Amino acid sequence: MASDQSWAEVARATRDALALLGRPITPRCLPDEADPCGGTFADHAAAHLATIKAVADHQLLHLGPEYGPAHSEIYWEQCAELHHDCMTEGTP
């Protein structure tokens, strides 16, 4: 399993992504920030990723069913690519 510090960049990037999606996270409370909340970098990354997934699912639903086939195809292509990347890097 990766060290918690290895999730720091993901936690920051996903927080930035949420702001771009209209769901800013405040206060800034990562472990190395002025007012840490007590959660780890991995905790924050997981919470941010779950929120991004919820926002994406919500927006895709509102796009309508005509976007379903394209969304599904892209989704599964990306899943396969991510899985391949993990196998190439030697991680499960």
C-alpha cells in the first residue's frame, strides 16, 4: 500500500478540480496546511474523489440519455487504460 504522503498531490489536485466544478472545499485543512482537520492525505483524496464521482454522475444524468452510449464507451475505455497502467507499473 502506498504511503499517506503519496496521496498529497492527489488530495490537492482533486480539491482544485472540485473548485473548477463549482464545489470548492473550505477551509483548507490538509495535514500540512495551517488548520489541519485531522484527516490524512488519503482521507481527503478519497472524500474528494467520491465528491467528483457524485458531481460527474449528476451532470451526466442531466445531459440526458442521448449521451449515455458515448459516456459508457469512454468510461469503459478509461477503466481499461487505468487498469493497464497499474499493471504496467506493477501495482494492483
